[in-house]
Amino acid sequence: MRAHQIMSRRVITIRPEASIAQAIKIMLAHHISGLPVTDPAGKLVGIICESDFLRRAELETEHSHNRLLSVLLGADRIAREFVKEHGRKVEQVMTRDLATVGEDASLEEIADLMERRHLNHVPIMRDEHIVGIITRSDFLSAVAGPLTGASGYSEDDDQIRRTVLAAMAGKSWQPLGLNVSVRNGVVTLRGVVNGDNARQAAIVACENASGVREVDDRLCLQSTRPDPEDEYGGGDFVSVQAEPSTLDDEPL
């Protein structure tokens, strides 16, 4: 399988100049653990993740170095740590050293990359622009078949998945963080919907796809928390840009 077959396509992004309070609100509201950072031209410049908040002044978890260690580490590193632990803007906290792959990258290549660099998110690129993202939850179930030598998805299942995605593409009720997986004609839906009508619309879209035997509805309402195993799943996304002015810039 290739990256484009399982990647999340509707990627929520944020600008470098946005506040970290905005980033946290977005991540909590949409149940995502990583938020790609793009400049005004749409170029990927970083990613802000849960791990970027482990060492924060608000939590009193900043690095503490004695004088000797501070000398050994150097003033530049100490200053960089201070910015990350006290910064108020996304660009001050985000991870800049990104590992990315193209749409045709194999899952085995992505698995190796995630393992070697201890990554939870891999942005999927087309030239300099992000077109998707793969998280560990997207990756693990999809790669299980190839790693064990079993066929995880048949050609018919892949066609059903494409049909379902096409049926929902561009719809105003399309679930946020939509993740569609198909196994033996059974469609599993994950994502966040804003009401029961949106939930039913998504289910009907699946039921109308040729070859669908059953729909496993794992969608959750906007106001509820998803199941633990689904909490950090990705989905099939189009780009959504969070402007700095869209949320109140509140202190943490």
C-alpha cells in the first residue's frame, strides 16, 4: 500500500504567527495530536505536537541545568530551550526538523521512518505543499496485513473506499477527521460530526456504494469524546487554515 491510500487528506493547519493557545484549542477541539504549520503561501514550515508541550513554564517542567552543565551545553542551546519552554507563538514552539514523504511512499518506508525518528506524524507532500498526513493510528491497522504477509485490503475493498470518499467529498456535512476503512465489504467510519443528521448522511453515503455489506458507525458528535482507540486517528481531509484572528488569544 502507498501513503495516498491511507493518509488524512483534510489537514487542519495553523500559521506560524498564531498563538500556542490557539493551537491547543484546535488540537483539543478536533481530537488531534499534531498540527502542521504552513506559511501564507501554503508551504509547510513546521509541526506542533503534544510532545512540544512536555517542557513548559506553566507546568514547571522546564529544563533545569546547573552551571557546569549549562557551560557544557552552550548558551545557544540553553537559549533555544528557554524560547520553546516560554514561547507564546507557534513558531517559537513548533518542531522545524521535519521528516516528510511523497504520496507514493510505501507504508514500509513510512514505518521505518517513524520507527527510526520516533515520529507520531508524517506529513505527505506534493512538491512543497502538504496534501495529507499519516499518524500512527492510520498506519498501524493498514500496515498489519503487509507485515504479516496477509492481504489487508482487497481490490474490491479499495474501490468501495474510493467510492465512499468521492460520495462525501465537498459535502458540508462531511465528518471532520473522516477516516474510512473497508474490510470484506464492511465499511468502518471514524470522525467527528456536528449532529445526528450529519451522521445519518455519512452512513447513507456508505450504504449507497456498490459492494457495501455493512456500515460500522464509529463517528462521534462534536461535543463528545471519541473512543480511546480512535482519539488520535487521522482521516481523509481537505486543507483547513486556522487564521490567528479566528480564536481568542487567551493565556494558558
